[in-house]
Amino acid sequence: MKTKTAYFSMEIALEPGMPTYSGGLGVLAGDTIRAAADLEVPMVAVTLLHRKGYFRQVLERDGWQSEEPAEWSVEEFLEEMPEQTTVEVEGRDVQLRAWRYEVRGQGGHVVPVYLIDSDLAENSDWDRTLTDYLYGGDSHYRLCQEVLLGIGGVRLLRALGGEKITRYHLNEGHAALLTLELLDESARAAGRETFTHEDVDTVRSQCVFTTHTPVPAGHDKFPLDDAMRVLQRSEIPGMQDVFCFEGQMNMTCLALNLSSYVNGVAKTHKEVSRMMFADYPIDSITNGVHVRTWTSEPFAELFDRHFPGWREDSFSLRYAFGIRYEEIFEAHTIAKDRLIEYVNREYGASMSKDVLTLGFARRATAYKRAELLLHDLERLKGIAGSAGAIQVVYAGKAHPQDTDGKEQIKRIFQARDALKDHVKIVYLADYDWQLGAMMTAGVDVWLNTPHPPKEASGTSGMKAAINGVPSLSILDGWWVEGCIEHKTGWAIDPGPVDNDNRTAQDAEALYEKLEKVVIPLYYNDRDGFIEVMAHAIALNGSFFNTHRMVLEYVSKAYSK
């Protein structure tokens, strides 16, 4: 194993048959590793195995979500490594092993991914389940998992051997406890039995931290008593300025305190993060997507004809300006036909291939506001009747403990029934990698309506752009950078807002843009619409990709 950067993430989307991810964070992690392999960046990645995955979403007739385990065949995808290690959890020794997966780049370079597994006969029944569920269980289960990921991950890398790692990249705060193991190593190297503040600078120089959300629920924190019971480390109370915030062990603050480089995932997110964590210098590296992974087959064939090196060089997509409009629309039509045929076959949706199709697929939670389009059903009926027909494809899972998110899905089902004679709506169950790829390539316009400033970045609209699908989005996250009005898509911008009435104002801005701009352009000026599609590929597809993103990490974080 020859590597310099160790990339730690609680979830990584490695391939469709492995449900080791829940959504955007895991897909980004997978795209990052695929780009690193393409660019031959020396890297190794560490995550948990998640034998039972995140979950499979089952939607009842009324839209209520239930969950089933997403079990998969580990041996079919992974190679078990002979090396093992041990971590202490609540004073018990928990034995760990690693399974290896190889991400191979376009030129053959391999980035190994090690998936940590506690399902060993030496462990207690409960400890064997610690690597079963992604984001499952309660806070205690989550903390124990983070011990395995952070401390266990570093120890497994040491057991595996190889070239010394010079950077540890914490993809969100879930892996922050790896710093605890690095502090121990620093203390031992100095001849001390326990770490002190003297070791902080040594560890800080090795770590890079990416924070991904301004939403409080995305920042793990645990009562100090619980953390002490799980970790049983006497040094922590004397170093609460490093480990804790407001009396709790705070994984985000721990990562901030022990990282020499910290970044948000879009320029706007940088500013929001600086307000949240005013004492820390926070930079930004805007997210991207792995172009080769998310380009649909018809567009891959189109790009092969016009700029054959696009798989190696994502910036080649800027040459999309030279593709004839007829070819772009033909490729899009093939992708759209596949989506419409799927939803009609699987859901009896009776959707038309000739109708303007909007797509919305995000985690079902309050701030993402999937219902914004449905705020005023009578207004939406009127727009569809006067400006032109529209249909909507929805998808997205709610976290099992997010009751509000589950209720949101139910309300979309109710709106579907209320609008059935005016606007066709379908909600696809069990949103995953493959459905995401089909949707982002197959709809005509990608809709995104988060409550600002809670969208850190977002990447689904980037996947759509690669496939010539423009976005209609609230100005938040990446879209602040990606939106060139009427060129790469359209902003939902209500202007000055009254935060107490924000939803109504945003909905009105959305309806105005649909009725006055997007729908007429689609039906009355097809060349004008395809021009926007071409700009989406050439401007956004060529820039908002993980080749550019990883090169920024190399220059700003890994090589310093």
C-alpha cells in the first residue's frame, strides 16, 4: 500500500449493488475517490461495512414510509484482509477486520477502500452489530460506530502497513475520533503515556476537515458522560477546550480544533460556516460529481463522437458548444424515453414523453422543501392549463426517525391525487444510485427548492447538467455559483423576503418563473431551450466535477 492521504467517511457509494451510502455525502465520497483514481492521487479510503445498508424504502398506498434492511453479499464485492486490530468500547475489546475494495481509475491507478467489520465470533452479539446499519440505532450506537471508524480505522491502516500517511481527510465529523488515535501516537513518539496539549499541533498538521452542512442535526454531539463511558479516556476532561463545546463532546469542534485546513463545500457555505464557527479559518472547495459515472449512455456516445478524451479530462465538456442542437436533443430524448417508460411500467403513471417533466429527488426532510411546488395547488393547475402541461417525478427517502420527513412524503401523495386530472405526479420508491442516474438524465428540468441558507452545496443538479438538464433552483449552495440566468438554468429568486412568510414568497417566485419563462421556452422556442441545455453542459458540467474538486484539495490541503 503506497499512499499519502487517508480519506475517512462514514458512508461511501462504491457501486450500485453495495448499499453502503444513504445519499449525497456518500455519493460525493465515492465520486471523490473515483476522481482521485483517475488523477492518480495517492490515497486510501476508510469507511464502515454496513452489512445491512441504510434501508430499503417501502411506500404504502398513502405514501407512508416503512423501512426494511438492505442486506447484500459482502463476499461478492469485497476481499477480506488477513490483518485485524482491536479497539476498546466501554472497556471491552472489540475485534475488527477490514474488507478491501479497489476503485480503478481511467488509466488503471487503484485507490483501495477498506471497509471495517466488527461481525467476528470473538465479539459479543451486540458488538457484532456495530457495523450493520448506516445511521441506525440511537446516539449510543452512533458513538460506538464512530469509535470504530476513527480509532479503528487508523489502527487497521497501521496493521495493513505500507507507506506513511501524511494527511487524514475527515469527510464530515463522523471520523473525528481518528484524531484521538493520532494524539496517542504523538504522545508515544514523545515518550509519554498519555497525550497533552503538546500533541495538538502535531496532529493538527496531519488533518484536513470538510464540513458539509449548516443544519444542526448534521453535527454529531454526545453528552460528555456518555462519551467518557464509551471512550474511558481520563485525558479528555482536562482537554475540554479541544474535545467539547457547551459541555458536550462535539465532533465538528473536535475536527475543527485538530485540522490545519478546513473547508465548506461551496462559496456560500463557507460564509455560513464562518458565521457558525467564527473562531476558525474556513475556506471553500465547491463540490463536484464524477463525470464518467453520471453521464448517461446516450450522452456518453454523443461525447465520444465529439471529444473522445472527455473521460480522462472532464474539462472537455466545455466543447459541448460545438455540438449541433439536434444531436443534443436526440440524446436527451433517448434518456427521457427511458425514464418515462420506467415510471409508466412500474407505477402506471400514464406520463407523456412530450410533456415538460420536472424532477425533484432529495432526502425527504423539512428544509429541502419538496412541497414548495405544491404550495398552491389551484395556482399550479392554472399554470398547467394556460402556460403548458407539466408533469413531476419525485423521489427521496426520509431518515427512519424523521417523522416530519415521512409526513412530507404523505402530503406529496395527497397532492398527487388532488392534481391527477391536471398535473401528473409520481413518487419513486427506494431512491438510490440507479434511480438518481435515470432521473437526472431523463427529466427536462431539475428542481431544487431548499430553505436558504441551509443547502451547503447539493450535487444532483450537477449530475443533471452533465446530461444537458438545466436547473430551476433557489439561490443557495452550489447554484449561487452555477446559475447564469437563462443560460445554465433559472433562479427562483423572490428578492427581499420576509422570513416569516418565506415559503409563500419562494413559491410565488417559482410559479412566476415556470409560467412566464420555463414553460413558454420549452414549448414555443425549442432551440432556445436546447441552447440552455448546451450551456448547462459546457459551463456547469465542465466545472462542477470532482476532477476539478480533487485538484483543488491536492493544491490547497493535501500537498501543504
